[in-house]
Amino acid sequence: MLSELDDLDARPGSTTSLVRTIVGLYLREMGGWISSPHLISLMDTLGTSPQVTRTAISRLKKKGILDPQTRGDESGFALTVTGRGILARGDRRIFEPRSMASDDNWCILSYSIPEAQRERRHQLRKYLQGIGGGLMAPGLWIFPDYLREEVWEILRVLDLKNQATVVVSNTLEFTGTPQFMAAIWWDLKSLDAMHRSFLAQNGKAAHASKSSPADSFATYVRAIDSWRTIPYLDPGLPLSFLPEDWPGRASSKLFLNIQSGHAAAARKYMESLM
């Protein structure tokens, strides 16, 4: 079962990931429940057969995100408490891309965890990397300060608050250039590739003037699905820490344009199938 810190571990573009994206976009505003035929119809719009969709739904059930529930004469699925927590965390990242200004504060995390607790140490590293943390040295991480709340949330869930120290500062001093140090602390090559992949997949999707409601729904869901992992892993570093040809600003702008151009039509299409 997933914890409140986890998101669904599914490859963007896979059927399971697309079902999770639909759940994240629409289930809460539908009262936390959707009928099986409605969900299958929405996935049919994305070109997925009912059999493949049912397999993906089963994975979400096993992960503890969806729970089978009948309302009236209709079978369907309800969003679990764990699922709601995961989606709420995602909302803070996915729909409000953030980036640091040059004078914004940094958050530095230091911790010491004994060998007897190495499993929690492993979990901590996994979750810190998963919110965009940069590894400065063993047991020493760096984040934009707007991620400090999420850092403390991770420490709380893993019961490690008493074994960690957080320092907030707007000054960093080092011997290398900001770009050189950032490339050591973060995997900028992988982040660069993720942004460029999003731009390549969605570059023509920003405007909905010639799109039918069904096309807007498919475009919007696929764009969200290909975007949603990026703002977790990319912390939004200041421009002075990034290469001159950094694609992150362009991909964030494209995402917001797609949202503006397709979100309303996609919602109307979703409601029309109910």
C-alpha cells in the first residue's frame, strides 16, 4: 500500500498512469466516485480498450488509491483517503510551476541516521530526491526554501524530525560557479531531457481553436500525464544556476498554455459522458 508520501509509480503515457491522471483531474470534483462505464468511456477517448483499462484500474486498487464501491445500481470506484492525500500533494506542484529568484532563500537539510535505521535512511533519500532535492554530501541536502514544508512533511512521516536540522539562508558561498555546483548537486542532464521531451510531445497542443471537446480532453489528459513528474523532480533553480539554453521555462509556459486552452473543454466533455 502507498503511504501519504508516495505517488503512483507508473511510466507516463502508460494506461495505468493515464487512469491515475484522470482520477487526479476529475474524481474529487465528482464527489470522489466514478462509475465503471464512465471511466472506461473516458479511457476509450484516449484509445484504450476496456480490457486494458480494467487491468490498469486493478493496479490502482492494489496500490490503495481506488476502492470498489457501488452506488445505487452502478458499480464504480471511490477515491481512498490515501489517494486524496497523494493528489493534494500533487496539486501543489503540478498546477503551479515555481522557480526561484536570485535572492530567494535556500533550505539546507542535515541529518544523521544510525546504521540500525538504514531502511528509513534509504526511504529518506528516495523521498528527498523525489521532491527535487540536491545532494551536496552524504546526509546534506539543498532545496529552494519553498520546499521546506515538504521536507518537514517527509521527516514527520518517517519519524525523523529529531534526527535532522534545517537551516534557511539566502547566501551560498562556494569555489565553483553556480552552474558547476548545480550540475553536481542535481542531475541536470536528466531534467533537461525531461523538459525537452515534454516540449517535443506537446509543442503543437497549446491552442484549442480547431479541437473538438473529445480532442481537447485527450490532449489535456496526455499533456498533464507527460508533465506531472517534471515539477516534482525539477526544484525550479534560479537562472544563474542553470545552462543558458535551459528548457524549463519554455516547458512551464507551454504547460500553462495547454491548461488555458484545453482544461475547460476537457471538463465539459468529461461531464457530457456522465
